[in-house]
Amino acid sequence: LADNSGDDPAIGTSAPTLKGSSFDGSTVTIGPDGKGKLVLFVAHWCPQCQREVPLLVDYLKGHDLPSGVELLTVSTAVTDTRPNFPPSTWLDDVGWTAPVLADDADGTAAAAFGLPGFPYLVALDADGKVVGRLSGEFPTDTFAALAKAAAG
């Protein structure tokens, strides 16, 4: 679990801008645009992601993100030999509605954000600076706290 207490060396640094495509081929850009962001990195085969994503779907049905904060997803570590392939079908089946950037086969987006494990959630403020991050399963109150941090 990444530390959100201020000891995390990424806190306050500018996150890289990611640009790629969604599963349908439309362009997805994750970068500073005046909005706070929660960027969730998931792998379709990851058991923790398979538990966490449906919990977040349920949470978001009853809770709005703070004003000015958006949730974006990066689907990474995709392999057709692992469960829940393709990831687009898995995410559709669980009702995931956040925009998804499909990482390339080299995991460029994951590497740019220093992915330590799955799931991985990075909170960015409106200027694109890291305000919190964590890896592994997390409770929805922690998700809510990171959303508030992203809102400023």
C-alpha cells in the first residue's frame, strides 16, 4: 500500500500525461486540464481488481465524485492467456462506466506512473500533481478520501 501520509516521494510531483486509445479506438488523454483526477490502473486477470472494480461500481451508484473530479481507467498488462480476457468485456459486464485508456503491450502508461501492483489508484489535483496514491485492495472510504484530495 502506498503511503498517503506525505512520506510518498511522488506527492507534489507532476504526473506524466498519457495519451492513447480506448477499447473502441477513441482518443483518451489523461493530463492536466483543470480537473482533479482519479486514475485507476487495472488488469483483467487480477483477482484483487476483480473484487475492487465491482465494489467501486456499487459505491459510485450511490456517491457522486466531488465537483471537478473525474475518474479515468488504464487497462494494462493485457494478455489473452489470462482470465477475463478481453478486458473490455469484463469492464462492461461489471458496469464500469469510466473512460478507459488501453495501455500498450509494453505497459508504457503503467511504467510512466510507477505501477507497483494491482489495482493502483493515483489521485491528481487540477494541476496534474500527485496528491495521493495506493496499491492493492482498498475500502471505499479511502477511495472517497482520495477523491476529496483530488478536488483540492
